[in-house]
Amino acid sequence: MSNEDFIVNISKIKEDAKTPAYAHEGDAGVDLYSTEEYVLKPLQRVLVSTGIKIAVPKGHEAQIRPKSGLALKHGISIVNTPGTIDAGYRGEIGVIAINLGDKEFTIEKGKKIAQMVFNRVETAEFKEISDLDETTRNDSGFGSTGLH
């Protein structure tokens, strides 16, 4: 599927919703905008309305990711990052924002709150076996490579 064939249908469910858009040619993500104003205290989270619904093409997902500028300057992130929008979901796109900063932050109506990136997804078939093959790592878990 070429980019010309990758079409995502969108429905605005709020009159003042903005259509997602790429800020620059070659960007991976489109910006998502808030349709409401929210005041987030430190460590508070809120479901931010974008006022849009989308139809992700089958075999793909949309990932909702934080905006780096909001994260760096204000500590604003997304709780379930990346949030996944499955191809079968037809509800409003909401952003679960959290204030990890130490100051109150206002999410302004009409302002960018997150970005959305589209990816192909594979459907796995699971085959149950008695034991897995050996690797150099085997079952070494978190921190297995150390800090140096």
C-alpha cells in the first residue's frame, strides 16, 4: 500500500475539532488537538477530548504519543504511552494526559496535546511447544546488560 492509498477516514463529533495534520513534510506523526480546556495539577491525569473519530485501515494501528515539547517544558505526558487505536475502534480519540511536572498546567482548547503515528501490525499465530530454544541471554531480565 503506497502513501497515496493510505486513507484514514475521519469524523468530527465536535464542531470545533481540528483535523489531525502533519506539521512538516516527512514527519512521522500528526498533531492532535484538545477540544476542551483542562487544568492539570501535578500528578493529575485527565482524558482529553479531541472531538474526532477515525477509521484506521485494517492491518494497521494508530499510536498516540506524547509531544516532546510538552514533556520537556512542562512534564506533560501520556499515561499509556503509546496508546493504541485498533482498526476496529470507532469511538472518539481521547488522550490520557498526565502532569509529571511540579506546577499546574493548563491544556488550552484548540492546542496540540499529542501526536498520532500509524503503523502496520502483524497477526501472530501461537504454537505451543514444550520448551524454547536457548539464547545467550536466556531468562536474564531487567538490567541484564548493566549500566556500563
